[in-house]
Amino acid sequence: FNFTNIVTAYVRVPHPKTYYDDGSDAPWGSNRGQELVQDALDVLIAAGFDFTPLSLDSSNIIRSLNIFYAGTVTSGWNRGLWPHKWDIPTKTVDAANGIKAEVYQMSDLTSSPDIGTFSHENGHLTCGFPDLYNYDNNASVVGDFSLMSGGSHGGGGKHPTSVDPYLKNSAGWATMTDLAPTDHFRVSAQRDRNHYYRIVNPAEPREYIVFETRDDTGYEGPYGGHATSVCPGQGIVAWHVFEGGSNTHPWVTKGGAPVYEALILEASPTTAYSPWYTDPSPDALSSDTFHASRGADPLDDASTPSLKFWDQALHTRSVPSGFTIHSPSISGPTMTYIVGPGAVTAPPRIGLTSVGIVAACDLGSDAADQVFAVVNAGGGTLTYSISDDAAWLSCSPSSGTATAEADEIVASFSTSALATGTHSATITVVAAGASNTPQTIPVTLTVRAAPIVSVSDLSISCPTEDSFFVGNAGGGTMGYTVTDDGTWLSLSRASGTVSLEQDEIVLTCDATGLTPLTTYHAAITVTAADAANSPIVIPVSFLVPIANPGSFAAAAFGGSRIDLSWRLDVDPGEAMVAWSTTPVFGTPVGTYSAGDPIAGGGTVLYRGGGTTVSHTGLMPGTTYYYTAWSVVAGPVFSAGVAVSESTGVSVPYTQDFENGGMGPGGWTQEQVVGSVAWTFRAGGEDGNPAAAHGGGYNAHLYDAGYSNNTTRLVTPAIDFGTAIENAQLTFWHCMEDWEGDQDELRVLYRTSAGGAWTVLATYTASVPSWTQRTLVLPEPGGSYYVAFEGKVNFGYGVCIDDVQITGDEPGAPRGFSATPVSSSRIDLSWSLNPDSDDVLVAWSSTPVFGTPTGAYSVGDTISGGGTVLYGGTGTSAPHTTGLVAGITYYYRAWSRFPDASYSAGVACSAATASAIPYTEDFENGGAIPDGWTQEQVAGPVGWTFQAGGEEDSPAAAHGGSYNARLFDGDYLDNTTRLITPAIDFGTAVENAQLTFWHCMEGWFGDQDELRVLYRTSPGGSWTLLASYTASVPSWTQRTLALPDPGGTYYIAFEGKVNYGYGVCIDDVRITGDEPGTTPGTFVATPAGTSRIDLFWHLNRDSEDVLVAWSTTPVFGTPAGTYSVGEAISGGGTVLYRGGATAASHTGLVPGTPYYYRAWSLLPGAAFSAGVACSASTDPSLAVPFTEGFENSELIPTGWTQQQTIGTADWTFRAGGTFGHPVGAHGGSYNARLSSNSLDSHTARLISPMIDFGVAVQDTQLTFWH
């Protein structure tokens, strides 16, 4: 197994490490880690990286994608950038060659070049190996005896221990000899030979006990100049393997869970075996290996430990194997033991530790010696001789005698004169009187071809920096040197060795002292002494560029101006500066003036011989991008240098940190002492506080040490404009001490970007719960900054949330606010200014308002935007005319001075409540639906919007592609509410009802919970409606009566997650009936592909009902008398009229939505208010039906999946795993179900509904398999 990597140069991704590694993402599949991989690939793609040399699978997916990132992981286990193997959504990285990326592993570089974690994660990535440690209680199970457990830390991560025999065998790297109950002989086993003996359970062939020899010589011996070894224990290691078990199972210590996949039978057990072998902690100090002076002798069904197999029903090792192992030798590189009871008896028998020798060498060199052992597997004395049939092979000693010991034989190679290719030989061991003489060992020798120098570039036209690769296109290992003859040229390395990999060499061109726009030439020479094509000369040309303007900088001044400055570094010459609202700029060609666009992006702001320019008339709180070029005669432009800057934000300014765990736009950090950064999460360390003050995120500074790390979190520039009265900062603060260890917070301000900080307030005492702080801001101006300076000293952390910066316009109304009252009313309130001047209030459906001048009456429009709602000396007004449910409305208020002029305006907004019937299906592309909010009660976990639940429980949404889900892979009782927008029942206050679909499966006894609550006003207290605490393994409809319906009604779905499969809800519906007059409980139910059934209750007076339908939700208002089939003016066609309570709508189009409305017929030919519902017919496909799966790796339309065991999904690609088969039967894609784990997985791939119509004879299914 030759595994080599092409190592790229470092790439810089769009976000800092704190973004990817802030721990805000959910466990079990780090979306931030996936995002880092995708961002890094985007950088490589943009740079033109060559992906073609990489190994691909049958679907053209890169076999191994390894990501190292600078630094050390800071997120908790299983989150952020915790080292892991995972997948990204299939991503095309080379469209021309069809190369895609999907599977990857990620490791941190830490502070030294360790390989242990990299090796462990590649066990997953390249070999499909499982973890062999316990995720839940971190039970060692196999300790350091396997790379896939603690062995990755061997040598401090620099020399990991071996892969265990079980996984070596699964990868095809080992030979297993199965022992029979009648066997009675002496076994010999040599370390590093990968030949093992095992006892197989005859009733369960996946279960066996396998024995290996470990020793502190060979691979696990001293390494790299170290005097110590990494061997976890010397002697015989006994492994109990069940390939269908699980070492990672979080409930491995609980009844009902799977048994272990692999565990060490400790020679000196440190814990009980029954009912669970919870934590053997095998290591060198716990005496886990067997040898002459340690462990049970004999080792059998009655010993401790025993050789018994698992009882799968009782979860105990209690099934006798019937085997006996005894008389182990002293520990050493080769060990012996006897299989079967009693001493072995004559005749002697040849035993060998090797079933084959494989060697390799470079052309012209000798292969390294190899060692095997001869042992007497029988009784008496074995007298043996050794011969071989190849002149290039010899064995020493060539003869000897053996009784119970093992004789080591050295196989030496004289191969320097052999030709390239494969050579074979046989070693023969003969022993007179032995029961199995002779025995042979096949020898295979590969002489690798001579090296051939390969380079990625035969010539290089170098910008300031470039690179090329050196490789070996031949065989063996090639040493090389690299030189150059250019005084302006430097190389990143002077020599190296390559075999299968490639070395990247970076060349840097230094233009110092060179003439601009002049081409210079040099040559790079690659020399390899053993390569026939050495040396290779690469010509290099360097066109000296024009120097960019120096010290290019941008500084914001207020919310509408950015000043730029630079240094002219060409003489004679000029500078040209362009701006854009995106970072994309074209390449300038020709002559430009200010205001001219540049093809490809950017608008010229300045051209000339100056060194400063101001960019004015800008939008507050907006980022602007700039590029500056030097310009010389021609005109010829330099490459360009870029900066960006954000204008200040205007007041009132609010920051709630709800930015998905990222730092808010425009905020920066200044580290004063140390390197700890503010992060954005829910609550503080260890749940102190348990949640953000509002929403799902707050800012948090924490360090688990006494380092006094101090970091400032700085607002963007605040532009107070004319709002310079009563300038004020409010924020919420929590900062609990940890047994006397106290963090600190200082609040500072400055009045310009480069100004000195001034302290506003200092907080040094414990603040155990969210507390609001209010501070007066002195000297408000156009570029004002506030800094939250946290000093962390092992407390629970400094937390802030819901920051607000306000100021009053001179003379403007105070405290202007809007409150929704119902679906058709919003109430506004304010305070008069200190002079009690009149107030003018206007509204709009957009936030754009004009500037008032003159006198206005209610209903008048203001030029530029806004309609007058109120004028006078009052302090409140309702907005009730023409409002629509669930819509946001904007308001502005001005004071009117005695001279008929107006103050600056103050603004607010509010959304009306949503009307019933109200439905939410969460089909919002994975985003939280409009108007819905979250409220975290305990812990940082938030509701997400996806298809189904954890590990496909459930496998899909109840309807559509998305449902709401709350999940946490831990036992922290995280509790979060998902809250509807305000619901306005209007007059529909009878039979108020909530229906929703619910799924919440338990995970081996670990059970999540759901509570449903309501409140009748925005600030009211929550009241419990229902509580669900039992497992709900499939989608189940819930129906709840809603008490106290009114104009601002809220419902909360409060999930409490405790390591179950998660709380899932979908298809929420809130309904109510008009009192007594309208039909009740009007519902539509699809009944196949062409029919929808409708049901209702008659009103309290049992009056007849009129039902109409439409293909749109628009209906007119009925008047007069109607017959079935008549149209209603304004929309709708009558479907039914009469006194029944059900009707069927037939002859419909499959897969189509239909809308319905019902009215009661009141006395005097009047109609009640209408009630509405809708439904879609089932989709169908007619025969003949064909599916070729040619849908670009996506599941075909209408097809679904249902997982019954495990987590594997059907995928759509070319062929099968590792090219079996190599391609689809037809076209480019087929359906495939595969898993790289040893667990069983079962999943159904389900067709859409098929409508046979009248084709009901000879119905048939054909497919290729």
C-alpha cells in the first residue's frame, strides 16, 4: 500500500480560523469543517491547481483529500475543526476532466510536524477503518495497541503504533491461520510479519480471538534517533473481535447495545468483564500482554481472562470456545505458545513465522535483510537445514536444531547486479523425521526501475512569484539538487528526494535594482546523479513589473466618506484609483478619467500625480473596495494593489450577534495581551449563562488559564450625524466568577479611527446572570467607536449581547415605537420633545420617506415617500386602515417647530400578526421561516431546517423537503423554543386548533422531549399546552385545542434534546372557526392522482354550505344563488351546494395544487365569511415508465429513500465501489448503495407512484443489477 501526497503551497481562505473553529456548528458532521474544505478548494481552483495527477475512483472522485490547517483545534470534540474524516457535497474541481472532490480528512498542524492524527484519519479515509475507541465515556478498549484508538499518539504523534491484526486483515495486509479444536502444536509468531493465528466462533464466523506478537524492536522499536520505543506492551496480545460490534457506540456500557468490535483480553485484568468490559485501559503499565511470567497459563474457558465468545443476547462473554492456549515463551521478537492441552509430543514438526517474503530495492542496490524464524512445532528435537534456489539470495544460519525455542534466520540479498523487474526464489527448510518436511517460503523481489527526472514546467515566465514541481517518472528513490544562475532569482529549496511524490519548489523574483518593463533571463538546473536524463534545464524569464503605489490605505470618516492615501513609487508617473461595491476589478487598458468604468469591474475615482483623494456621498454601514495602479507613459499600468473600508453606521444602531457564529460585519478585534479571541455562541462556558440574552448568539471571551489575556471587541465606526443629544450605549452583560477566579470588562470609546481610547466604565465583580448596562456616550460625532475590552482569568468568560447605540435628533420626538395588536392594527407611541412641539407621523410599506415641508392633513402624501397617519400634540396613534396580515410596515415621526420647519425624523417599524388559517411547511431553503424566532432556555443548540432527523430518524420531512429539527449529540439537556409569528384569530375564536406532525425517536433509551406552549401577547408568560416525553419513531400528527385565542397569539415548540435522534416537527397548521356562522373544520385530503375529498361541519344553525374551487387562492365574494359549475365573480367555481358535510372533487390533474373556500348560506340570501383550505393531488407517472438515473448525481424527481437499518444512502454515480462495476449499464449514472463500514446497512430506493391506467395485463418490471 503506497500512499503519497502532492502537497500544495499554503492557501489563505476567506475567513479567519475563529470563524471555522468557533464550535457553533452541530456535532457529528462539522459543517464549518466542510466549509473550510470547500473554501480551500475554491482558492486552488482559482489559482489553476492541476488536479489531474491525483488518484480517482470510478466516479472521478479524488480518493484522498487531506487538509492541514495552521494552529491547534480550539472547538470541543466533534465540532468545528476537530480532526475528522467526512464528506463535502460533491464538488467539481476540474470541469474539463470531470474531476470531483467529496471525501476528505482534516488535521491540525499544531506546533510540530506530527503524523499520528493524519495517519489515524487516513485509516478512515483511505482504508475505511472504524474508530476503536468509545465516543461516549472515552473508554480506551484497545488503548495504544491500534492506530485506530490511542496508537495515533505514539511518540507524541510522531511515530504512531501499528494497525491491529483485525483491520490489517480487513485491508488484505495479513494472513490468518484458523485453528481447529483438534490442533495440538507449538505456534511461532514473529512481530511485524503479519501472520496471525485465530480461534473462530463456529456459530458466528464474524467473531474470533486472534493472537499477535508485539515487541520493542522493529517498527515499534526506537525510532528517529530516540532511545525509547512506542510499543504499548511486549509479548502476546490476545484480541477478541466481533466484526458486527462497535467500539464507538455511545451506550457501550448499557444493556441492549452492541458488543465490542475489538477489545484486548488483558493478561492482568483491571476491571470486571460482566456485564460489560467498560474500560480496560490497555497500556504498557497495565500488563496487558501474555508471556512466560505473566497472564493465565493455561488460557482457556475457565481462566481469567477466558477464551469464551460473546452471548449476544446477554451481552456477556459466556459461550465456551473449547480451546486451550498455554506455555508462552519469554517476550521477544519471536514468540511461541502451545495450542491444545498438555505438552506436544514427537515427532518434530517444522514451524515457520513467515508464509512469504516480499522485498524491493532500487536498481543497482541490495535489498534490506529480512528475518524469519524456524521453530519445532512438535515434540522431540527438530534438526533442520535451509537452502534456496537463487544466486542473489542466502540464509544464515543454514542449519540448526530446535526444541521449544525459536531460531531466527537472516535472509540476505545480493541484488545490485539484477535487472529491473520482478524476481522469484524459494527458501526450502528440510528436517529429517519431521512430520511435515519439507516446508517452503516463496520469495518475491522487485528491482525498481532507474529514476527519471520529471518537471512540471519546461520553461517559466515568472511574475513576482511562481512555482514548479520536481518528480520521479521512473522507479526507486531519486535524490536531486536545484540551482539557478540569476542574481534576482531565489529558490525555496536546493535539494530533495522523491519517489512517488512530487516536491514543489517556489521561485521568487526580486525586482530591486532592475529596470521596469525590461525582461531578464536566467536558468534553473535540476540534477539527479542516478537519472539518465539528468540534468534538466528550465529557462526562466522575468518581465520586471511597474511598482504599485506604496502604502495604499483607506480610512472612513463618518457614514458617507472614505479618505484614501498612497505613495507614488514611479518617477515619472501617476496613480489611478478605482472603487466598487464588490472586490472585482477589471484590468485597465487605455486612458481614463474620473467616473469612467473599467471593463470587468470598477469605476475610476482619481487619476493624477497626487497622493490622496476623498470618496464622498457614500451609504452608511457599507463596505467599499478600492484598487490603485501606478501609470507610466503608454499608458502602462502596474498590477494593482487593493484595500477596502466600511463607512460608519448610523444611529440608532443595534447588534444582536445573530450572524450564524461569525463576527458581525464591520466589527474588529484588537488583542492587547495574549491571543484569545472573542467568539460568537450561545451563552458562556459550562452554561454560565446557559443561553444568549436574546436569539441564539452572544459575544463571548474565555480562556481556561490564568494568563490575563485581554482582547477588545470594537464596533464599526458610528456616525451620529445630527443625533447628538442623549447619546447612549446599552448592552446586556454576564460575567460569573469561577470559585473566585474573576474575569473583567472595560468599556472604552474613541472619536476617530486612530484616536486614543478613553475608559467609559469598568466591571470587576461577578455578574452571574444577564444584566443590562446603560452608559452615556460623550463627544458623539461622525467616526465614533466603542470597544468592549475583556480580560479573562479562568472565570466563566465575559459575555455581552444586544448592544444598542442611540442618540436623539435635536428637537425630535423621543421614544418612538410600534407595537402589533392584530393582523390589521399597529399601535404607535412617542414622547413629545422638551418644547412639547406638535408631531407629524407618516407610514409606508418601504423604509423610504421624503422630507416634510409645509402643512399636512391625515392621508396626505409626503413628496419622496410616506403617507401622513397623524398630526397633533398627542403621544400615540393607531394604524388600522388597509393593513395586511403578516406584513412589515415602516413609520417616521417629526417634530413641527413654531416656524413651520421640521426636526430630523425618527423611525420604527413593526409587522402585523398573521391571520388564520395559518400554515408553515418550513420549505424555506433551509432558513428559518419569516417571522419565526428562537429562544434558548438552556444551552447553545438551535433548531435547524433540513430533511428528516439525525441518522435518518426520520429519513425525510413529512411533506416537501424540509422540516424543523432540534438535535444535540450530548447529554446536556439543551432546551430551545421555536416560536411562531404573532397569530391573529380575528373573530375566528371557536374551535381554535393547532395541528402539526411530530417525530422524536429515542436512541437506546436516551429520549428527547417536546413541550408545546402558548402566550397571548408579545411579552406575556408562556403556558403549557402539551408535553411529549416518549419515543415517537415515525411521523405522527398532533392536534391541540388552543385556549384564549386573540389578536397576538404565539405558540412555542420547546425541544429538550438529550442524545436522542432529535425533535422534529413539520406541517404546522393553526385554524379557528367564525362563531356559529361559518362551516367548521374545513379540510381537503388528496385521494390519489385525480381526486381530492373535502370535509366540513355545518354551522351551529345547520345551514347549507356553498363550496367553490380554483387553481389559485383568489376567490370572489358570493352573492345571489348558484348551481354547481357556475363561476363566482372575482374568482372560484362552485363545486357543491347543499346540507351535506363532504364532497369529492374529481377529474383533476396529477401533482397539482387546488384551492377551496366554503361559505354558510344565511337567511336573506346572505353568505357567512368564507373558510379556506387547499391540497395537491398525488403525482403519478404513466406506463411505460423508464428511469436511467441520468440526473447529474441527484436523486431523480419523485423518487424517495427510506433507511431501515444504518445510515447508508443510495447515491447516483458511474459504476460501483473501486470500479465494481467500472461504469453504469447505460449512460453515465446508475444507482448504488455502499458503505465503507463493517456495519449492516439497509435502505429502500422507492419509485414515484406509477399509474397503469388501462394497461393492466402483462405488467412487468425490468432493471439491470
